[in-house]
Amino acid sequence: MEGDSLRDVGLYSRLIAVGLALVALMFASVSIHYWTVMRFFGSRGLGASPDAWRDPIFSHPLPFYLFDLPFYSDLLGFVFALAILSALVFWATARGRELIEHFRFSHLRGELRTNTIDLGRLLLRRRTPDSFA
């Protein structure tokens, strides 16, 4: 794991890159409404007349509520979902690496137990040099 180069895991790294690209496309298509984005960029050239309606409280014109606000709301939802997904991916990869190293080292020591389920192993632990000893 530590000293592996891309030459050693060439097919694996390509499959991971393709898999991550597919997950990113699915995530973006689910969390972003493309019509909201198109309305936002399509409205960039609209000019409002000086006597057009304005919100009496916030003084925003009507195009702001029709085009800008839905886009900003969609963008905020996307960023929030991306933060949650990033945290989950970080946890899963860190936990998977810990489990792989644990089973690799315990198998070398001959201590691999096959029929035990320990739910405490799902927690991330702080890595120290003697954590697998």
C-alpha cells in the first residue's frame, strides 16, 4: 500500500478513475437541475427597465426571484450534498484502508479469526506505528 506505484496497480487505478467519474456524473445529474442552470445563464443578457417592479423589502427586481434565486438555491444544495458525499467517501476509504492493513498484518501473524463480527471496527482509529502490532 505505502510503496505501491501506479505501474503495480495500473488496471486498478484506471478502474477506480472510471468508477469515480461515473459516480460524479450520476451525483451531478441527480443534484443539479439543468433547467435552473440554463434559465440562470439565459437571463444574463436581460436588462430590466428602471421603472420595473422591485421588491419593497429587499429591493430586488423580479428577474432576481425568477432566475438568480433558484440557481443560488440549487448551487447551495449541490455544495451541501457534495460536502456530505466527500465526508462519506473519506470515511469509507480511511476505514477500508485500516481494515485491509489490519487483515494483511494479522494474517501474517497468524491471528486471523474468521467467524467474529466486531462492530467497533467501524470506527476510525488514530494511526500510530504500533497500531497493528
